Amino acid sequence: MNSQDLTAIIPVRIDSPERLRNLNSVITFLLKFYNCKIIVKEVDSEQKTHLVKDNRLTYIFEHTHDTSFFHRTKILNDMLKLVDTKYTINYDCDILVPQDNVNKCLTMLENGYELVYPYEKGSFLTFWDFTDQQLNKILTDPNTSWISYLTNKYPVLTDNPGLDLFTSIGLGKIITAGGIQFFNTDSYKNGFGENEEFIDWGPEDQERLYRFCILGYKIGWIDSGYVIHMNHPKAKAWDSNTFYNKQNHKLWNDITTNYKSKKTLFDYMSSLEYNKLRNFNS
């Protein structure tokens, strides 16, 4: 499968040395093993990344005085507007995806899926503290077989939020939706991209899945395979922001309570100011 039809969009703020190492590893990995385009947008009070020069890589830095939160959904939409390939990956800067998983996702997209997750439906990633030697092995393995070795050897995190909501809309109870997603680009845009009403973290991944399902898009998970999440310290400003966490969960509850049909959800999304400005669904 030809990955030149693919663009990975990666939002980032460097909050630890580990995060910077992870980002550099992901960029190296993508440039080495995939013929895809990459867009990285760093939003911070100062530039902390200095990425390799490559004609497939676009780097954008946006200065902000306020680093108390990370508006990930907005940053993703900024990059989505720049995508000119058939397919898009919403790519977490801490995740490595084996080639087999990418090929499966692209095949599903070619066969009409519009949102595909590069892991099994109930289990999706392994958390791993890599030594520099181990990471170097992954980044120099031409077949990425070392990732497959790790995911076969070590336990995989099972993600089951136990939400009856997803069962009620036909997706089943065991759901995984975070980390990384593959999209048909036109469907991603027509589905209103990322909901910018969600600020900082959670539960934007669940909202995105719910929205795409209610709007009638074809959604799938690959039949087998996992991705690897490279560990990093928790960022206090990102992961412990009580205000935005409460606000986001209230929004999530409001959406699932009040917008249960395609028409009501479409009308709600169309009314949001960010979509009026971006005009994704036109």
C-alpha cells in the first residue's frame, strides 16, 4: 500500500526531555519507514524542537503566553486545513505504529472505511520505558519487526471504559478510541474535524468516535495488532487541569444527552463558532 497518500499531523508541546525524545523518534520512524507527509505544530512560550530538514516534513511554531492548557483539538484542526493527501493520521507524538498496522489501515480506507483505528478494538497499546539502545534498535530495523517482538512478548494494556452508550449506538461495549486514528481526509473534514469546544485532555477521543458514528461514517478497528506508547512523565498542566477536565466532561455529557440523532448532532456542530470560521463541512 502506498503511504504517499497519507499525512501525519502531530500536535506537540515539549514538557519533558522524554517527550522531546519521543517526538524525534516518531519523526525518524515515519521518515525512514513510510513515504508519507508529516506536519508538526508546536505551541509553546518558546521553541524547543529542532527537527531534521526534509521535504516531506512541515514544521510550524506558534507562540503562546498561556501554557496552562494545551488546546490540542484546535491545533489539530490548524494542521488538518493544510492536508492535501487522500488520508490523514491524527498522530500522537509518543506512539510508534508497526508497518503491518499501517498497511491494514490503508487497505480498510481504500475499501471504504472513513475512520480506522490501528489496533484491536479492545486492546491498543503497550507502555514501554525504552533504553536508548532499545529505541535505536527499533529505529534501525528495516522491517520494524522489533516492535512486533515487543508487542508479542509484553502485556498489552486493555482499555475498556465500560460505556453502555457505545453499545446503544451499535459499536459494542469494549471500545478503544485514543492515541492515534486514520481518516479519509474528506470525511474527517466533513465530519467537522476536531471539536474545539474540548480544551486540554479528555474525553475528545470518545466524542470524536461518537460523532462519526452518529453522522453515519464507516468506522473500524484492525483485526489484530497493537501500537507502542513510549512513556513520559505526566505533565501537570495538561493532565491535572481540573477546570478543563470538568468542563470537558460536562460537554461530553451534554452532547450524548441532547444530540442523539444525525440531524441534531449535525446542527449542533454546524453552529459552533470554530466550524463557521473553518468551514470544514461545506
